[in-house]
Amino acid sequence: MKEGIVALLLQWSSLCLVWMGALDRMLAQVKLSRRKTLAALTAFLVCSVADWRVAFLPVELHWGGAVLPLLFAGVVWLAIRRGSRLYVLAAAGFSLAILFFVRKLLFWDPVLMVVDERLLVPALLVLLVLLLTRSLPEQLLVMLVAFPLSDALYTLSFSGYGAELVIGAPAAQDLLWVSLALWGCANAGWLASRGLFAPFAERLLPRLRWRTRPPSRR
């Protein structure tokens, strides 16, 4: 499949789901309105189709894969609590370093690529954000910041090879949007499971509590 097609399909699918209101519960958790999300997805689609690029020096910066994720991260940043912002930036820096190291390691030794990179790298990013924070806005912000910047470092690391350098290329957009899709599926499954098992938990937990006598009756 041609590079960038996966990202385009996921963008259209996300646009349809948001338009139908299927993701309203998750958007409420992320503190994003349906209007803002639709505007962001439309911008991603327009930039992907138009293939706008800003050329400077020997590097080309792709709007859809490098600029728009960071701009959207700025919108999500407003939903983060002030006391958590420093931690979120540290988590994004840690995820950035891990992604860069893993992608370079896979480039140096492709034998380590047990599955396709378009699935391995997104799965690693989702696992990192799920382990680093439990807040959905913080998880989304880490992904939107860590991946574009790690892709920029990964692309610039080949500056001495004489190849054309494109930050946010269609292949990188595939990785980013597969990551967002996996993250969305994981959180949607978690929210659905909480709603399904909540009635059973309310009945079972009181029975499973350790019953002790108060000090006056001992």
C-alpha cells in the first residue's frame, strides 16, 4: 500500500465517527468539543491532499505530519492542569527519546523487527503513554508532541547521507495515525468495560472487603 493511504483512511474514518457523535464520550474525557475536533480533522485532511510543504535549507517540513500535530497539541495543552504540565513535558521527552532510539535500532538491525514497523512503533508509543499517565488529555498531548519531534530527530539523523529529508513524510503520518487509532481503541475499550462491569463491581466489592471490628469492640 502506498505511504500515506493508511493515515488518510483513518482521518476519514475519524471524521465520520466524530460527525455521528460516536466519540462524544471520549472527546469529553479529553476535554475537546466536537466542533474543534472536526476542524482539526478537516485541516489534517486538507493538508494531506494538498501536500503543502515548507522548504528550508536541505529539509522539507510537511504540514500534515509535522506542523499540524504540534498545533493541535497546543489546543490540548490548554486542557491540561497547570500542576501537571511539567510532568507531561518530561513524559513527552522520555517517549521522544525511546521512539528515536527504537527506530534507529530497527534501522541498524532490521532483524529485530518482529512485526511491521507501522504496527510496532505505534504499539510502543501507546504502551508508553498508558504507562506514564492515566489522564486522557495528558496521553494525547504526549503522543502529539513526542512523535513529530522524534520523527524530526530521526529524519535529521540522516542529513549526512545525501538523501532528501522530509520531516512528517507520509510514512510518518501513517505511524502517527495508527498510534492515535490504537490509543483510541484502547481507551474506548476501557470506557466500555468500565460501564459494563460497574454494576457487578458495586455488588461484589462490599462483600469482598475485609471486615474488622472497631477498637471499642475488640
